[in-house]
Amino acid sequence: MDIVITGQQAWDVEIGSNCKNIALEFTKNHRVLYVNAPLDRGSLLKRGSEDKISKRREVIAKKRASMEQVADNLWVLYPDRLIESINWMPRSFIFDLFNKRNNRIFAKSILEAAGKLGFRNFLHFNDNDIFRSFYLKEYLRPHASVYYSRDFMVAVDYWKKHGADLEPRLIAQSDLCVANSTYLANYCRQFNPKSYYVGQGCDLDTFAAGITSPEPADMVKVLRPRLGYVGSLQSLRLDMELLEFIAVTRPDWTIVLVGPEDNEFRQSALHGLPNVLFTGSREVGELPAYINAFDVCINPQILNAVTIGNYPRKIDEYLAVGKPSVATTTDAMSVFAEHVYLAGSKEEYIRLIDLALTEDSAEKVAARRAFASLHTWENSVAEIYKAIAAAGFTI
């Protein structure tokens, strides 16, 4: 069975991507066409000088091939047609008309590429693409359509406007849904009974090697105990007040935040605290060494509709290095309850970090690493295959 993937994250995205990892795992047994989102007119006008936009412009102008083979059994498609920017429109039949037109244009590029590769009876795997892929089941006529839910998108303002109506309908019309957290699987099951929890993968080899990584140069003089967070620093997802509370309550602890900041973080009071260190962005290959340099890893999520159902991929990364970790209690964190300290309040964070610092042991390190080793992309994709079979389809 050949597989066509559409989604939100392009192949040339700089950050880690579930869908890219899943695509690579699919290629062990199937041919895969990974379809980038088509260029829209708004992006062309606002960001036309960016390298990625320029590349897509050249494809549309027929100055560059639209399809590239990037690995065995894996091709990436840069659609050769421009679509309209429509999210600004009010919810109405006009939006639906333009969205259907965009889908039709998108589908034409996909079908032409699939035809060149000899894809006929293929499976369509949709990674949370609510608008551009809404009508693709109708236009592509796949053997089976799979909706992959990895984020609660409709909690984000951009997607909420139209997605609150469209995503439940898209889930309902898909042949099955798979989700990377129990919360999202239950959400999908409200609209489609064929909804399955398939877990999450992690690049475990990279992070497991962190247990022997030398200390980064900028960590050598940082006072212990060190509490560390690795990932994007976004106020929509992280609790800045909690971080400030920890830093002020325990000035003897150093909080190290590794990753790019949004405007709210850059302007926050955290930058004025002597025991809070911002390292800025680091390459993925450097992250295991930072995790290994921490005494306790933290995931101080803020509780909102965006975060409550998200699978915390970084927790697997922390555990793969064997580090004690303290995180905010959420539905998705329940699967980690035996190996992670879960806090429901600011005060509980303080108590549990203290506990994590005092009761660590070689046995606990080994147990954390063993648990993380279960969360591979191979295992997650195997669950996707099981879900497809349970829904009555062959692959």
C-alpha cells in the first residue's frame, strides 16, 4: 500500500516533526509521498523574499522540479499551484467555496505527482490539516483516509475560527482517527468511533547517548542544583508565573531554560532573576548534553485547552537520559505517572523538586530509561497499522 501524507509541517521545517518521523517509519514497508502545504497568496506577498517561499515560487513558475526523492521509498512534493489565503474570511458559505477550490487545486497537484510515481490504490494520512485537506477524501478517493490528531488545534485562535466547526466534521468523515495522547483519542471518539490511541515516538538513540555526554561549556560554572527545561519557550504553553515562583522561593536553585523565546518570555521578569539562565536556541544534537547537565528536568506547562491533551514528547527525552523529572499534572501525563513527579500546584512543584533531588538512585535511572525505550517511532507506527486493521482496512 502506497501512502500519501498531507499535514501542517513541511518537510523543510527546522523543528522536530512527528509527521516526518512517522513518514520515515512508513518507508520501511511502503512508498510514501510527503506533501508540503501549497503556497498561499498571503505568504507569497508577506514573505516572498524568504528562501523557502522563493523555492516554492520557482516550483510554481516551472523553474524547479516539484518533486524530490529524499530517501528510499520517500518523495517530497512541493505543490506547483498557488492557493488563496482564506482564514481571514468570516465563517460562511463563501469561505467554504474558497476552501473547496483550494482543496481541488491542492488535490490536482497531489494526483499528478502520485500518477508519476505509479501510486494508485493509496492510503491518505492527514496530519492535523483541517482546512487544506478537508475535501481531499472526496478529491483523492484514497483506499482509506486516516486523520492524525497530535495537538488540540481548535484551542488556538488561528484554528478555532473555522476549525471548531470543520475539525469535528473532518474527523467524522475520515475512515479512522489515530491520536498520540489518550485525551485526543477520546476527543476524536466523540465524532468517530473508530478512533485509537497510538502513542508517541521519540528519537531515543540521540537522547539516550546523553547519559555520557560531556557538560556543555556554558554549564560548567552554573551553580547546582540545576533545574532544566529544553524546548520552545512559549507563553501559550508554559507557566511563567510558576517559573518565577520557583526561582524566587528557592534562590539556591538555578533554573536553566534552553530554547528560543517568544515575545512574552523575552519581556518577562524572569530575565531579571539572578538564578534563571536563558541559553537561547541550541541544535538538536546538543540537547542531550544539556539534559545530562541538569539535576532535575521540568515541564512547567500552563493548564489550558491547548496543553491539557498534548503528549509531552520532551518527557521521553528527559527519561531517555535517566533524569528525574517534575511536570504539571495533565490527562496526557497519566501514562508517565510511575516515572515522573506530577505537580498540581506551585507549592507542589517545590516539594516534588526537593523530593526528586533527594531520592534519585541508579535503579530509578535505569527504570526511567527502560520506560522511555518503549516509546519508539517503530512502536507508534505499529499501533497505527493495528488501528488501520481494526477499522477494517488492509495496508
